[in-house]
Amino acid sequence: MNTATLSPGSGVLASWAVRGGLSVASWGLQRATRRTDRDRQLSRLEARAAAEAALAERDALYRSAGYRAL
């Protein structure tokens, strides 16, 4: 299965979407902390770690493919 994007611009858009999602996750973590809901906070921490790992993996794939954003 080929995971390469059809257009280099779509990778930039996807990156913005993931980073925006991480910002929302960060906001959610702060809110969960204020509410002191430990279970919700732990699940959000796990989700954020998974999102960051996926972003790092995607960036590594782009680097290995020679993709460079301008």
C-alpha cells in the first residue's frame, strides 16, 4: 500500500490539521486538569501521545521520501 500523497500541498494541509488537533487536545488536557477528572485526563494524554507519534512517523516517512515543504 502506497501512503504517498498525490500533491505536496496536501501534506502541508494534513500537517496543519494534525497540529490543530494537537492544540485542541492540549486545551482539553488543561480543561480536564481543571475539572480533576483523572480518567478523562489519562485517556487524553494517551490520545495526544498517539497523535504525536503518528505525526513523527509521518514526518519521518516524508523525510525518507525526499519530500521537502517550501
